[in-house]
Amino acid sequence: MIKAVNIHKKYSTLEVLKGVDISIAEAEVVSIVGASGAGKTTLLQILGTLDKPDSGELIIKETVINNLKEKDLASFRNKNIGFVFQFHHLLPEFTAIENICIPAFIANTSKKEAELKAEELLAYMGLLHRKHHKPNELSGGEQQRVAVARALINNPAVIFADEPTGNLDSYSANEMHTLFFMLREKFKQTFVIVTHNTDLANMADRKLEMKDGIFIK
């Protein structure tokens, strides 16, 4: 599903990634752990095509990402990749269902089809009764579940999550941890999760630790 070879990334004189190799299988849940500054988020952003490496090769679903032009890359990202961040980044002026539908509208999905899919996801997450509520009317856990539904709306092959439960209380965090694995079983998606949460990291199929820009073997 994902293969990255010899990924290097430098910001000014700071070398953040120092030749990272990683292979991730379809429907695998992989956690990436390590101290702050180890390079975890930088790697996640590169794997998620939000940033480009200085050198190295990235392949997702047999597509060489390095070869894609910006327009093609944006289209590939919209169709194949979902993101969940520590802060939900929901648009405050839109309702839950409207926030979820945004990536589908970008992909030119009809309003009717997008809303049906969004309602299906909301129902799966126990939030259908909250579909017309705006983010400030939702709890932190509900907001994050809406953000997860938004990441899933286009049926992406892979979900990248950066500290997805870092802003939640322990009860909501545990619910979110369980949700990720339920989603993997239902939709067969690949999850790559950067986290400081030991419980979530240990639940993954594979836990990888980064230190000083490389994986510790």
C-alpha cells in the first residue's frame, strides 16, 4: 500500500529526516512513536503528500508520488488519502454534515450522494442525531468523530492521523481508539498514526519508534 525509500528532509540547516525507509501493508494499522522533535510529524506529512522530501521515493497504491504534478497530486490526495489531526479543524460556520461533505464536493460528488454517505458515516458513529449541529454545539469527542467522518467521506485507501486523541479526555480517547479499529475492519483502510498515547500505540498491528530522524530497529 505504502512504500517510502530513503526519505530525507531538511529545513534550513536542520536535518529532520535522515534516510527513512518504511513499508505499510493494506489494512494495516501502524503507530509511530518517539520524543518530540524525532521527525514523526514531518514523516507523516510527507507520507500524506502534504510535504515533499528533499530526496527519496514515495509510492502509494503503486503510484510514484514523486512523479505527479501538483494538480494530479491534489486529485490523488483527495481520492485516496484522509487526514485526522489533534485539533479537528472543523469549519465553525458549517454543520456537522456540511463539514463532512466538503471533501466529497471537492471530488465533484453530487450533493445528494455526498449527504447520503455523510449520514451513513454519522449513523455508524452514533452521531446522526447531531448532523445539523455546528462544532461549538458538539463535545470534543463528537467534534473529533465528525473529523474522522470527513476523512472517510471519499473512501480513502489510507488514513493519516497526527495525535488524533491528544486533545481528548481519557474516555473520549478510548472511544476513538476503538473506533479506528472498527473502521479498519469495516472499510479495510490502512491507518498510520503518530501518537504519544501509549495505549493507542500498543493497540496497533505494528509500533515503530523514531529517534533523531530515523527509525530505531
